[in-house]
Amino acid sequence: MTKLKHTFKTDILFKSLFVKYPELLKKLVSALLGIQLESIEKFEIRNPEMPPESWGEKFCRLDINMDVDGRRVDIEVQVEDEGDYAERSLFYWAREYSSALPAGGDYFDLPRTVIISILNYNMFDCNEFHSEFAALEVIRHTPLTDKFALHYFELPKLSGAVSAENSLELWLALFKANTEEELAKIEALGVPDMEQAIEAYRTVTVTPEFRELARLREKARHNEAAALRNARNKGIAAGEAKGRAEGKTEGVITVAKNALQMNMKIDDIVKMTGLSRKEVENLRNADR
């Protein structure tokens, strides 16, 4: 098996490829949201530009934000389970939704806002690879509004057998693929959209521009990992130091209490323990 150096899950490739080929992105959105491709009249990428230096920032988020026939749609690929993605995706939705209101605008005019997350891990305890969340009353399931939508697609739950007739599963199989053989298997189905996507993949990944961006992104990931590791080590060291200090203090207090029980003079206890006279007196009074 020939492992792919970059996959459709790679955020730098995801952003580079679909911004360069917006017609492929439109087809992807059509499949993910179950919208007829021919019915999409307005399709615009709202954040196509990103200076090369930004790709190397440690915590740069490489999502794609679009206007799709009046909807705000945002797609992001999440490779690692960092434990807080439900809250993060809700925050992304709130930010996109609230930022759509112009000064003096009417709340009624806020657009339907959709966050799409393609996940390389299992997030929910179910067999279905697609989960959609909406704002509903908890007992009657009455919709509060149609302007809230969170979609999660869990790649590990995708079946290994992919049909040429199932556009959604074909696109997700592309994102799941980790080897040249898996790409070749999808390509062999003879589906034009998949052939175009794989050809675009091969075109983008060999360019010097992409290789430089990938280098910057990889460097940023190493820096991020190092920063988190250093922060964790400093936290552990600080905790150990605090523990030693607290242990030392408890030991001194125990010595002072024993000395008081032996009726030693307070001045002698102060000299022996390093505690202040007031601290020793407080210990004496507390034991009475």
C-alpha cells in the first residue's frame, strides 16, 4: 500500500484545492447538504484569500466559508479528537450567525447558518455517519427556527463498499482515503466528479506553491505541539514545586506543635522553625 503524503483530510490541501476549484466545492456542498446541484444559483466563497504567512500560524483555522443561495455555509475538516469540538462548532456557528447582522439590520433578516464538520474520528454513540442538529423544543420537537444547523460527518463509520450511485458516500470516501490504492479504487468507478477531484488533487499537490505552504503548515504544527508540551511540563513542574513547598510548610508546623507540647519557649521555637512569633502563638492558641 502506498500511503498518501497529503490526503483530502489535510487542512492545507482541503483549503488549497477547493478554493482553486470552486465548482468541485459546489458539488461537495450539494452532496453534503442534499441540495440539487442544478438548483444552486448563487455560490460564493467568502474567505478565499489567505497570505502564505498565515498558513504557518500555530492556531490558524483553515475552513471554507460560503454564501449558498442566501445561506451561510462553513466547512471544516477535523482530524484529531481534541475533546471540545461540540463546543467549538457551536461557537463557530454563533460567530458566523451574529456577524451576518449589519449595523441597524433586522434580526429577521439573519441568514440560515450551517456548519459542516468532516471528522476523522467517531464523535457520537451511533451507527450513522451523518448527524444533523437543529434547534427544537425538547418534548414536542417543535422547531424554534430553521436558521440553526450543525452537520457532522464521521469518516470511520463510512462503509468500505462505495457505490457509484451514492454521491455523498463517494465524496466522503475521498476524504477517508489514505492510500493511492484507495484513490485508484474510487477513480475506477468512472464517476466524472470523482475523476475531476482526484485529478485536481494530483495537480495541486505537485506545485511548488503548495509544497511551500505544506512545509509552513507542518512547521506550525511542530511549533504548536512544542508549545503545548512546554506549557504542560511547566504546569507539572509548578505543581510539583507547590507540593514540595506545601509539604515543607506542613512539616515545620508539625515540629512547632510538638515543641509547644514540650513547653519550649516561643522564642526558641521561632529560631528552630523559621516561623514568626505570631504564627507560633496562633498555633499555641489553636491547640487550647
